[in-house]
Amino acid sequence: MSRKFIFLIISFLFLSGLNAQMRAPEEWLNYESVMEVTNGQRQYDFDVYCIQSSAPANVFWPGEKARFAFQLVNNTNTPISVDAKVEVIQYGSKGIPNDVWLPEIVKIAGIESISVRVEISANGFANVDLEPNLPETFGGYALVFDLGKYGRRLATSLIRTFKANPTAIQYPKQSLDDIGAIF
């Protein structure tokens, strides 16, 4: 009886230590250096929320113009009045050998820096409309607000991808369903 109990305890401890779950993007390797943000602070001077996008789920097809509305929230007891900038960063991710759950984020290019005047009352908020010039290059992009001494925050991420074909297919196939027995 005691051997079974010890085996169960050891098995439980071993299995509870396994964490087979994809990590959140802010936990990805090099996230802070690529986005130039600081994670894990107890309090940030401001928060930014994407409250409107011109494309569902921030998925933009070729030729689509990106338009966003952001809400910046002042978390301090003093007004924020600053000439800020919004950086558009093209990024990608790649796998780390022997760790399928932790990707590495890689900066491909800094696309543009948009100047924005930000005026937020103490403990207040302000809405900012933005129309970044996204290139037609397929891939992932990030919008990062830089408020100088108040810090940097990721506003949103988005993707430019091929246009979906809305044609209904009677028997759709997955990518490897139709390669035949000999491949």
C-alpha cells in the first residue's frame, strides 16, 4: 500500500511540473528588447487599449487601409502632456529547439514612427485615432506607444495576409489531407 502511495505522489509531482501550454507573447524570448517595453511592473504610468479597428481581429488583406482608435488611460495623479510617438514594428517569431511552447520574437524592421500629441488629465483618459501606413508585405506588425518619460506600451498587434477566398467548398481538405499515399 505504501509503495503505491509513494508512486502516486512522485507521479503527481512529476506531472504537475510539466507545463505544455503556449506562452503568452509578453513571455516570448526577446519580447522586451524587440518591442522596447518593460514587463512586470507593479504600475504603469499609462495604459493603452485598442477600442476600434477597421478590420475584424486586426487581420488586413492586401490594399486595406488600417485605421485604429486607442484609449490612453493616465494612471498618475498628474496630467500627461507630451509629444509622443507610435512606432510600427514588423516582427516575426521562430521556434526554439526542444521547446515548442516558447517562441523567440524577432524584429524584422522598424516601419514608421508616427508623431502624436497626447494630453490626458490626471487619472483621466484620451482617445487617439491612428492610420498607420502598413506595407503590403505579409507578416506581423506591432503598434507601440512611446510617451517618453512615461514609458512605452504595446497598443496592439496586427497582420497583413492574403485575401481569403469566400467560395464554399463541398469537401474541404486540410494541408496534408490530399497528398496521396506516396509522398
